[in-house]
Amino acid sequence: MKKNILGLSLFLVSAFAFAQSGLDSIIVEKYYVANTADVAAANTDAVGAGYATGALPVGSVTYRIYADLLLGYNLQAIYGVTGHELKVTTTTSFYNNSAGSTTASSSRNSVKNTTGNVLGLDSYLAMGAAASNAYGILKSDDDVTLGGANLITSVSGNVLQNNATLAGIPLTTQDGYYYSGTPTGLVAPSAASFTPGLDVTMFNDGSTIGNSFITSNGSVYVAGGVTGPVPATNRVLIGQFTTNGDFCYELNLQIGTPTPGVFQNFVALAPTGSEIQNATLKGCILSQSTGVSVMDNKNSAVSSFTFYPNPATDMLNIEINAASKESVANYYSIYNVAGVEMLHKNLGVVSKNQIENIDISSLSKGLYFIKLSVDGSVSTKKLIKN
């Protein structure tokens, strides 16, 4: 296991109070799921670069993490300091393409599938950029008319073509890149910088394999901050990570406000002073063995649910807003952070706006995930047990 615990100072750590919270939530997108053609291409890339293997198992999932900001705010840094570690970890290892680097430095033309490689699945840290001339955006936000032509096509090449439901929107339909220049008129995205001494080689090329990036004294930043490229939203790509294991993250963000020189610090845990805690900054997505995922439910097409209170002590109420009046083969499960199922109930037929009362008094204090399956779709939310 590689572990980066550094003793260097963060370039900006203090925070100022501001009337409005500039961070809405963290969004985790399942960007792609690797198939056998992708694995073969990864091995070809690695061998050609002098490495033994592509280290891309079948079924590896590529996740993209976004900071969803209010309009007028900007992302200045992703950081770790004493008491607020920055963590990106997996139970297996992260995939690093032999042509990749610690940031999204390669051009979008190098990412496209016609080159025959799988550079588009590389793991990296970001401050908005998914390539040197393209921004990373949610596939659901990708309008090729506005954002530039889709370069991951099925016209030629056989990689990045997995269109299975598990992979979400196919990359051949919406590739999640927003091009600078024509037709957007955007300048090229800013390259992410690192505080001196921050060891990010774990996300370098295929010569490095690791599973744990942790720092308590370092940051990834862009001087002056960055904003999202899509006019109607303000979502900034924080990083892309590919793994076939459980994937966990714990983030701290510095956000610039509409007032020049005034910024906010958002932390995952234990805020002090003017720091603001945002629960979505910490989460785990379990591997496909359990199918548990932690996503921003604003982007979920499944039937939704709400629950209260949260935090909860003894009783929990789940209100199910089914997409149809009745559905069958439905259930809910509650998992702990290790992915162990603690409670489960088969719901059978579910009526619209049905309320389930759950006794959680037997659960220990801590963080849990509530997974609801309705109409064959799954939605997951976080629960804190007091």
C-alpha cells in the first residue's frame, strides 16, 4: 500500500465566514465499466511501454467526482491538513494508463477510441480538466451540439464501447467532454498544480500501481480558482479514478465566493472555527459484488425516496416516491461503511408515497448507507446513526 503523509504547509487553509454556502454537494458519476476489449488494449499499451501488464481487470469501474457549486463560486483547492486528511483509496489498485499522468494532461485527440488505447480510463486528479483541451462534465450534461463533437465513437476502434446498462449512458452517445475552442468559445482548462513535495506519483503512468493516496499537508489547486464549463450549472471535475475494488474518498475543498478575496473551507468531518461540514465530501462506493453506490440523487433516474430524521437514533422513516402506482420485487437494505448488510426487508408491492418505519436501535453509532430498489432501479443515500 502506498500512503502519502506529508509535512508541508497548505497554500491556503484559513476560511472566512460567508452568508451562503457555495458547495451544494459532491457528485460521483459511474463513467464507464471496462470489458474484455478494453483489458486487451490496456495490456497492449502497457507491454508497448515496457510494463508487464495493463492492470485493468474486466469489470473495472471508472468513477468521476464533481464539486457541484452554486453559480458565482469557484473551486480553488482540494486539500488535506492536520485533522482533515485528503483521502482517495481502493481495496485493490487504481488503473494508470501507460500514456497517462497525475493530471489530465493529454489532449482529447489522444483520448478518443480511434487510437486504440484506453487512455480515457486513466486515473488522475483534476481541477476541471479531463484533457489538456477539454473539460470533464457529467455525461447527462453533455450536449454534443454545444460541447463539441463526440470523439469516442463506434466508427473505428473497439475500445470504450461497452454499452451495457451497468455503464450508464454509453460513451459513444455522450462522452463527458466539453471541448475548448470551437464551438464553445472556452479557453483551455487550467492545469492543476500541487503544493511542493506532494507525492502524487501513485497516479502517474503504468509504472506505478497503488491503492491509497492520503495527505495531511498538501493540496491540488489552481490560482484564482476554476468554474464549471456548462453555463447552466457550475460542476467542476475533481478527479477520475478507475478500479475494480471498493472506492472511498474523503475530501476537503476551498471555494472562492462572489466577493473577491473571500473564500470558504468545506471539510468532510469535525469542522472547527468557520469551516463548513458537508456530508457528501466523504463516501464509499462498494464494488459490484454488492452493487452499493453513493451517488448524488439529483442525477438518478430511479424512483426517489426520502428519510427522516437524519441523524437518527432509534426509529427511521423512509418515504418511497415510486415512479408508478405499484411495483413488485422491491426491497431496502442498510449497509455499514464496510459494505456489510445490517438490515434488509423485501417490500413486495409498493404504493406511491408509501412510508416504512424502521427500528435501527440495534445499530451502532456511525455512518450507514440506505439502498432502495424500486422498479428495478437502485438509489442509495447516507444515514448517520446517533
